[in-house]
Amino acid sequence: MIRRSLARFMAGRYGGDQLNLFLILLYCVFYIVFLFTRLLVFELLGTVVLVLTLFRTLSRNLERRRAENNRFLQIVRPIWRKWAAFRARAHDKEHRYFKCPNCGQLMRVPKGKGRITVHCRACGAAFEEKS
């Protein structure tokens, strides 16, 4: 009964997306900071973020909300990819990573081989590194 009512209410409304999830997490951060500092600025900022999230969730202007989310993703995706690559390199215990001094291409070589000559596949430059 309640599920149908909610589904009927949300019909034609935008709902949630990645930007809304980010805004909810931002609200939680503001609220936690407010709890520790008791500065009303953080409570106000959190309230504004929460109202914005509710507005986006209940909005019927689907095209505009999708455009907002796409702009958000264009900003966040490169940061997320760099973070994922950094984590993958940090957890890879069998290889060392080098950047080509000529073109900046990232290269992976096996660890424990001593001093080796690394050849860049992108530009053909060769340089010596310790693996």
C-alpha cells in the first residue's frame, strides 16, 4: 500500500543520482562538523545542501537534473580515475612504475631485476632505472 503510494508520488520525478549521493555525503560531513564545533554556519550549510538534495530528488525537470549530474560527473570522473590508478599502483607489490622523461607515458616493469633499460612504447625513448 505505502509502496504503491510512494511509487505513484515519485512518478515523473527525478529521483536519485550520483550528484544527490554526493550532496547527502556533504550534508553528513557538515552535520558532523556542526556536532563537534557547534558553529551554526555548518548547520546552515548542511540545511541548504539537504534542501537542494530534496529539490533535485523531487524535481520534475528531468532534462535539467540530468545535465547537472553530467556536469558533476565530468568533474569527478578524472579525479576518480586518478585515485583508482593510484590505489592500484600502491597495491601492486610485483611491479615498479615509471614515467617516461620524454613523453610522460606511465610504464610498468617487474620488481627485483636490478638496473634495467626501459624502452617507452609511445615515443621510443630509452632510459635506465632501478627495478
